[in-house]
Amino acid sequence: MTIEKTALAPGQEAPRQDATPTGKAPRSRLRDNRAAYALLGPNLLLIGLFLLVPLVWSLLMSFQAKRSFGPGEWSGLTNLSRLLSDDVFWRALLNTAIFTVATVPLSVGLGLGLAMLMDKALPGRGVFRTIVYLPIAVSSLVVSLVGLLLFDESVGIVNGVLRDLGVGPVSWQSNGALAMLSVVVMTLWTRVGFGMLVYLAALQDVDKEVLEAATMDGAGGFNRVRHVIVPWLRPTTFFLVVINMIWSFQVFDVVYVMTNGGPGYSTTMLVTYAYDEGFGPSRNFGYGATVGLVLLVITLAITAVQLRVNRRQEA
Amino acid sequence: MSRPLRFAVCLLVSAVFVLPLFAMVVVAFTPRELVFDGGASLWPSRFTTANFSNLFASFPVWRWFSNAMIVATLTTALSVAVNLAAGFALAKLQFAGRTFVLVVVLSTLMVPAQAVMIPQFELVARMGLIGLFWAVILPSASTALGVFLARQFFVSVPDELLDAARLDGCGTVATLRYVVLPMAKPLIAVMVLLAFMTQWNDFLWPLITLRDPDLYTLPVALRFLQGQFDADYGGLMAMALLSCVPLLVVFVALQRFFVDGFSRSGIR
């Protein structure tokens, strides 16, 4: 069960029982109305102003030739047609897809593996868990700068160790594929702990009796994992895959700081490209907003697939 | 897997996971000329605190810390207040348009802020907020995740409790004050931790809106220092270390709440 699914089922609650069934009910309902709007007001105001207005504005901007502030000029589909024939945009989309494919399965898979490893009693288990969780609390900027420290071609730690071993130097920054790899590694460092944390919480609830029954029936360790634990964890896995996909498609900080999209465009992502277009030298707000909308469409598509799969699982 | 083997694997995994943090700490205390000459190393021949004193001498480090505290504290307070109120209303009050509001609020879970950052920036600029912390605080305060967490919590609170309060003569405000809030302490703890951590570590939006080094929060300051220090990793790591120590301490001390919050933020 995931965020959207649980949340979008408002019909599930029990109907409100009015404490006083007499003539008082309408008055208390009125009071509820006023109280509800008062409680919701600040939130709705902030969401409306800072999210919904920009959302609509984004759509408008994508049909405008607009640089920096001020009114744009309507330009029809110019931004869209530029987008479709823009090699850098397609490269950014491809890179984002590669980054997603590289990070999501590993974040989830390693998270599961470590959760199983650290689920059962073990001396020092709490310390081990804490160490794997720690990167969750480290800001992406620190992660990125430490990533630079590790993968710097000339003075970095990794190349230093490799040199001592008689290997290298490896061109982590000037080779596009290796630069992508370095960004992926640092991303995994922060994501695996989150996956493990969520899996450990879910493992708490695995039905011990079913597990015992499986053991009695002669299921070995591998079979217990495959036929009992993995099916039990399916909703958790699904949640982690979706949230990791959304995070990966939105990646910005680590790439911006570690590679700034380079070398060339080999690590340019959707959001770094939108940022460069909107806030870089060209300050092309119209085109930057158009690239941003692509991210929105992809996120909505992932969510739509998620809702559909959830509904099928329910049925 | 046998227990000794599991222990050995855990040891190895922990070594790998702690390595980046270990490298950060070591290099923060490594003399800069060692890094320039032989490259950064995990076991330098000498240690120094010069990186820290240089950092404090050349940059407004305390200023950045106080900026970070101000922005994170105000955002957290505002965020918890508005999200808690909205979550409660959506869970426990009947009102016209409730389903519609619920769908709108929760749909915003799916809108990535990065997708609309350009018009968001122009909006904030036109409101005259650039150069003020409010440019960061106001757009970050209302989060669909916060509303969602609060609503989930309140849905599980029995209606009878609220009805009893009402029968005793409490209005909605008094019910909130004397019945709901005391009960919601664990929820508030989780919301505070998540909101504070998110804001303390947020980078892209403060990067766009805080254009003056005197206003920087820690992540933006780190980005600024990256340009200033170039390959002087000692100074950079000194600041990186300082910036993440407070949160790491809180995280380890309150791990239970974090684990609770994260695992409750999505599943089951």
C-alpha cells in the first residue's frame, strides 16, 4: 500500500456520527465548515500560491518566447519544436533514463539484501544498521563534495589507493561513462540505507507462523526467502521502486556539483538542463519551463502506472 | 548464512559505508600542502586544525550556521502548523468540498518542485521576496507529505474521543488544544524531524533564491566554497564536516523517531 493509494480513498472512513441527533446538528455542521476552512486555509493558500500558480504559469511559459523576467511573447509551439529537435535535450533524457536504470534496482536490491543480513540477531547489529543509515542524514551537497574528494582525478582518494596498488590513474572526470558511474555510486551511498530502513520495518511484520510452517515443510533458507519473504515484501518493494524512480528522474544536486553535466553533455540530466536553460547565461525561461514540464509528465506517468498496478493488486 | 559469516559481511559493508565519512574527517584535518603534493590520503603523515581556523578567518561561517538555523526553524514551525491543521481537518471534520480538497492536496505529492522552479522563481521575485529568507520559507512550508502523515495519524484517532470532548462543551478549537494536540506528540516529533532535516539539507531552491553570500544556508555556502577553495579539499571538507555534524548527532540520538517517520511515510 502506498501513499497515493491509501490517501485517495476518502470514502473509506466511517460516516460521522453526530453527537446530538436533535436540532443541534445543522449548527454543529456549520461550525465544522467554518473550522475546517480555517484549519485548511493557510495550507491551501500556500499550495495554491506557490505550487498551483507556478504549475499553470509553467504551461503558459512553454508557449512563450521569454527570457528572464517580464512579459513573454506568444510563440506557439516554438519551444516544443525546439525541444523535439534538441540533441542536448534528448541526451539529457537518455542520461536521466540511464541514471534511473542504474540506481533504482541497485538501491532497492542492495537495500533488501542488507535488510535480510541485519534483520536477525547479531553482535553489534545496532551499530551496523546506524552506519548504513547515516548517509540519509547527510546533505546532498556534502555527499557530492565527498564524491569529488573520492573521485578527483589528480588528488582524489580512489586514484590514490589505486596508485598505491599500481593501477591507474582512472579518468573518473574526463571519461563520460566513468563520470556517470561516480555519480551513481555516490547516489547509491545515500539510497541503500533508506531501502534497508523501509525493508527492516516491513520485515518486522512478516508472519512468523508462516515462516515456521515453511521451515517445517522442509523449505531451506533460499526457498523461505523466495516463497515467503519476497512475496510478503512485494508492496514495500513496489513503494521503493516508485519513490526511487521519482527521485532518480529529479536528480540535480549530485550531478550539478560533481560533474556539472560534463564532460561534454555525458551526465547532463533533465533538471540540470532545465536549470542551465532557465538560470544559466541564456536565462531562457520559456524553454527551461518546457523542459521542466517534461519532468512533470514523466512523474505523472510513473504515478499513473503505480495507481493502476495497485488497483490490479487489490482486485 | 552462518553467524560468523554474516558478521564478517556486516563488518565489510559497514567499512564501505563509513569510508566516505571517514575520508571527509581525515581530509578536514590534513595539511593542505600534503593534499596538493601527494593527493588526498586516508592515512596522512601529519594532522592539523589549520583548515578550520582558515575557514573561520576567511568566511562568515557562523553567519551561515545562524542562517541555516533561522530558515530551518521557521520553515519547520510553519510547516508543522499548517500541515497538522490541514491533516486534522481532512481526517476528522465534515465540510463541503472535502473530497475535492483532499484530491487537490494529495495530487501535489506528484508535482516535483523542480518541474515548476522557473515560474516559482519569477513569482517569488515579483512578490519582492528575493533577498529575504521568506523566499525560501514560504514555498517550502506546505508539503503534501506532511499533510498526508498528519491525516493518516488522525484517521486512526477514534471519533468517540472527539465527540466526548464536544459533549463536554469543547468547541473545535478547544478540542484541538486540549484533546488532539496532547495526543499528537509522537506525530509532531516525526513531522518536526522530517521537516527540519529536509530544510537543513535543501539545496536547489535556496541556490536559486538566496543570491547574497550573507544569506546563504549551509548547502549553498558549500557550493560557494567549492568555487572558492578549488582543489583545496582540506578547507572544503572542514566546512562539510561542520555542516553535517549537528544533524548526524540528532539523527543518531533520535534514530527511533526517524526510522518511525521514514517507514511511516509510505508503506502499510
